[in-house]
Amino acid sequence: MHVFTGRADSRSAAVQAALEVCDAARAASQAGLEIPHGRPDGWGACGYRPGWELDWPAAQAGPGRSPYSWLNSRPIDL
């Protein structure tokens, strides 16, 4: 699973932005340049793995949620 984050007006716009970010990361990596971390619209990449081809037709987009949402929000006594 790969996660791309940013704001978009639609699911298709989100997938398109993620694809553009991935392409920019690939181009920078191949040119020996630093991966671009953020566009003005908030989309960016933190890295790129050569040889990994993403299945863009299977890409899905939706509202984000915290990866920590499963945690109980009550204080924990240690």
C-alpha cells in the first residue's frame, strides 16, 4: 500500500495529483535530485523506490483519517 495525501475536489483529481507526485518523484530520483516534498496544493512525496510500479487503475481515493484512530482517546495510566 502506498499513501499519498493532499486536498482535491474529487476522487479522480486526488488520484491524478498522486500520479503527478509519483511521476515527479521518479523523475527527480532518476536525475539524482532530491525528491520534491511539497507542491503548493499540499501534495508531495517522501521517497521513491525504483522498480516499484504502482497499479494506478486500481488506485482509490477517499477522505483521510488518522492512522491512530484505533487508539482509545482516554488517558492511559502508566
